[in-house]
Amino acid sequence: MTQGFITTRPLATHEELAAMFGASADLITLHELDGTVRLASESCRTILGLAPEGLIGRTPAETYLYAEDVPVLAAALDRLRKSDSVQFTSRARTEAGKPEWLETKMSVVRDPNGSATGLLAISRVVTDRLEADRRLHAQLERYNQLTDAIPGMTVWIVDRDLRCRFAAGAGLSSIGLDPASCIDRPLSELLAADRLLASRPHLDEAFAGRSSAEEDTSLVGHHFWLQYIPVPGPAGSVEEVLVVTLEVTDREHTHEALRRSEASFSSAFDSSPIGMVMTAPDGSVLRVNDAFCDLSQRPRDELHRGTLLELVHPDDVESSQELTGKMLAGATRTAMTEKRLLRPDQSVVHVLMSTTVVRDEAGGPLHLVTQVLDVTDRRRLEAYLEELALRDPLTGAHNRRVLDVELARRLAVESSGPPRGAVVLFDIDHFKEVNDTFGHQIGDDVLRHLVAAWRHRLRRADVLVRTGGDEFVVLLGDAEPGHAELVARDLVELADEAILTVTGVATSVSAGMALFRPDEDPDKLLRRADDALYLAKRAGRGRLMVDPADLDQ
């Protein structure tokens, strides 16, 4: 039997089809084989602002399709001569004047003998989804542009198997790589053996939860700063390390100029595009360049009257004093560290500081020269990447890692007093049939639409987690039992409405709820909620069941 729609008698009357399609939120149209509309659903009024009678007897090109997209429809009709179903996206004119993007699936209608008698089209409005996809793409592109815009900068994310999970930055070209070629490849294929060997101790330190830094001069003619930053997961364990590499060859040329002559020093110091500060051993500022004045947003004379330590964030002062003491004592000549500086308006700027002690012939410290690079944008990128690691990429809901941490944290708080809160498990009934009937893309739309509807109902303090394909968990913190049950029932109803809106077919969601109890561990709480979910399914699905032990609360 060929695919498509098969009828066992002549096509239904317009009245019968209108009644069948009337409840659908999608635009459903029945066409002649040349594309002329034979019947249209009532939803064309809400989607296009047109009555069904305005479409019947005319082609979409004559009524609502934009001229630029007419070839798209023509190509679809041409493909239907060889297949029973096609899918395409086009723009529709509306009476409100706002174009809507429609995703259309068009199938051949056949009689019992297999002869084509018409075409059936189901069109769904996907304007919001396409706009969301466009914004997400633009945001990711912005972060790639950000790393590419910083000369010599490279950002890597490495997992415990020492495989590259993310790569970006203009610095990749200096080692003959591009971002796409790095993803999911082991570092042993991307780095020279001696460079990988030198990086291993720092990677081990980062996976143990400690940041570290090094300088690399193994590539002839180049000098690099490298920082290894642990990326802890919600449970606290470090599964990935962020490696930031910055080529500072120009900085080393500047230092060489300092050693060669005082004249060269003055020129390099003042004209350097990187902020530079010369301080006395007691920390007082002796000299700054224009770049540092711009970075700190302070005038030169003000900086000369104070100390560099006065600009450092209070939380970073102690570590700064300790590092300076070690350098003056001769433990190291050069040090690189990341600090926070405060501007006059109390805004924070994250900086990477490379400090060198200049000594006299007897070995006594004359002064310290510090180069200061603004890495605020890089820190924002790090925060963004950490956020991505905690989100379900399809729906934007939190993932299982967040659930584990939030349950442990909230139960620890709740255990000190009467229980206030609940965990609710949700499961979409017969979701496999939704995917099998409408396709996985529609199934994905259902999940996104459901999560969006739930977010409008939940408070900021509540936590929405996707744990599986069609499985969700909601943590309702600081809520009385009655209120928690009310919210859970609202979520069940919202889910039913969301599924109907997307598919046009009524289905249901089952849910099980368990209240927080003092001294109860997360696994036991989840098991009680799962048992309640099982009771909901046994009772006929499409309902909320509360753990029987909680019904008297």
C-alpha cells in the first residue's frame, strides 16, 4: 500500500470535512491536483484573517502566499508527482499585515484503487520558533565573534578523556587549526607531544578543582599565556576544563625592549595597547600608560597619588599581597594571575595581570612592571558556557545535574523545620504515538510548547527539569501542601492544552507528587513521587496522584 491518505468511498462532503477539521489549530486545506483549494478549515480565520470561502476555488498563490515563495509551492507540487508526501516552509500574508511563517506537510489523497484524487495540506505557524532559532544562532555567533575579535586568543573546553568539546578564537590559526576540525578530537591529535606533556600537570590540577597558569615558548617565534580553569558541575565534580590561551608575543617583545634600553622602555611602555603599571616595592604607583588609564577609568594624576592595591577588589586584596610578597622575596621573577579591579562607579572589570620584578645589579627589587589585560568579555563567555552545561538544549529546561543539586540543597534546608515543598513527576501519556503519527519534529515542538507554558505558571524559585524524552520533574519549594497540589494540577491542565495546541489531537499527562519530609534523602523522595505517578497511570492516566502517605497533610 502506498503512503498517503486512502478513502474507501468518494471524498467526504465539505460539511463533513469542515466538522472534522474545525477543532484543529492548524490550517488544513484540501486541494485539487493542480493546487486549487477545494476545502479549508476554520482556523484560516485566526491564522490568515480570511474566511474559508475566500480560499476555496483559488490557489494559495492567488490568496495568501507571498510571490517570492510561489516557486516553493510549485516545487512541492512537482515532487508530489513522484512521492506521496512533501514538507516545506513558506510565508503567508495575513489581513493584519504581519507575515507568518508556515511549515506545511502536503500529502496525496488516493482512492481505493490507488489513484490520486487530491492533495491534503496541514500548515502550522512556526514564526515564533523560527525567530527563537534565529536568536539562538545569533547569540552563539556573537560569542564566536567575541573570541575571534581578541587577537591571539583561543578558548578550549576539554573533558576528562582529554577530548576537545569546544574550540573558538583567532589564535587557532597560529597552530594551523580551525574550530570545526577540533571538536570531539583527542588533544593528542591537536597538540604536539611535548606541548601535551607540559599541559598534563595543569589539566590534572584543574580536574582536581584548582586553577593554574603557565607560559609556553615551545613554538618558535611565539609566546603564550595559558590558563586552566575547572568547570564544576552542579554536583561539585569537575568534568570539564576551560583552557584559555592568549598569544603574548608582543608582550615579550616589550619586555625585551625594557631590558635593552630605558629609551625603548619609555616608548614601549607608553604606546603599548595593553595597560601597563610601574609600582614601587611598597605598592605605590610610579608610572602608568594611557591604556591603563582607559581600563581603570581614572586620570593619571589620581593613579600616581595612590597604590595599585587600592584598585583591587576587596576579596582579591589578600591574595595580591601574598603574591607580591613572594615575588619580592625572590620566589619567582614573573607571575600571572587574574584579579578584579574596581572602577570609580564601583563596576567590576576582570583583568589578567602579568607582573615582573625588575632588580638592581645586587639583586634588590627596584620596581615591578605589571601588564593588565581586560578579560571581562572572556569571563562572560565562561559564564555562558557553564549555563549551557546545565540546560536541556531542546527545551531550555534544566537538566538532571541541576535536579540532583537542588534536591540535596532544598531538603537540607527543609530538614531543619516543617516540610514546605513538593516534587512532582510528569510523564506525557502515549508520547511515542505522537512522534509516530506526526514525526519527531512535531514531538519536539510539543516539548518546547509545554515547557514554555509551564514557565508562565511557575515561580522563579521553582525548578523545572527535563529528565528524559517525555519525562519532567518540577520542584515546588517553600509551598504548603494544598498550594503545591493546586500548582501541580494546573501544570497537568496546561500540558494537556499545550499538546492539543501543537498537534490538534487531545492527549494527556500523568503526574505523581510527594511532599518534602524532614531527614528524607532525595532518592527516597523521588521514589515516592514515582510510585504516585505509577498510581496515576494505573487509575487511567491523565491525572495527578499524591503519595497516599501525604494525603493527611
